[in-house]
Amino acid sequence: MPCDFRTIRAGAFELPTDGDTDITIEFPAPGIDAERRAILMYRARNVFEPFNRPARIGVSLNGKALFEQSVTDPTDHSFHEVLDTKILRPTGNELTLIRKSDTGTVHLADLVLIYSI
């Protein structure tokens, strides 16, 4: 099955950013087969001490809540999430990342989407 990928954001960033607890990133997925599942991959770590207080992020795509993830320690961890069908579109996708907890800062990097074409 032919696939393509989209680097949504390669550079590292942190949530919150300047007091804002969320960020929305717009991206295209040209040629996507919306009838097939896609995979969202990213790296995350907690940059807040004490590390026994997990930072939690929520992720939504095109207005649909996808998942929440706790990040508990200062080590980079790679995550991947399999997305349902019919969420992505060829243009105008909006990925929103929200820091859900009152404590902690989440360091995120390497947001990549793999999808069928």
C-alpha cells in the first residue's frame, strides 16, 4: 500500500509557550486516502521538576479529540497514535496540542504524520 508522510513540525517547542497552554498547527496531507488510518508520531518529555508531577497533553485534529498523554520524566520518549479514518483531509488540517495539567511543561519535537495515498 503506497504511503506518504508529512513533517508537521520538526523543531522542538514547549507547552506552555509564553503562558499559552495550546498551539494549533495547520498542515496539508496531499493525496490522502481518508478511508485508511494514519499514524501520528512525536517525541515528548517533561521539563518540570519535580518529575513526579506529570505533565499531561491533549491532542485534537480537525476539531476531534484524539487522545491525552501523560509525560512523567525528563527523558525523551517516542509516541505514536493510530488515527481513525475520515479525520484527515488533503488541505487545511489543524492539529491542536493542549497542556492539560496545571503543572509541568512538555517539550515536544518531531511531529510526523504517515498516511496512505
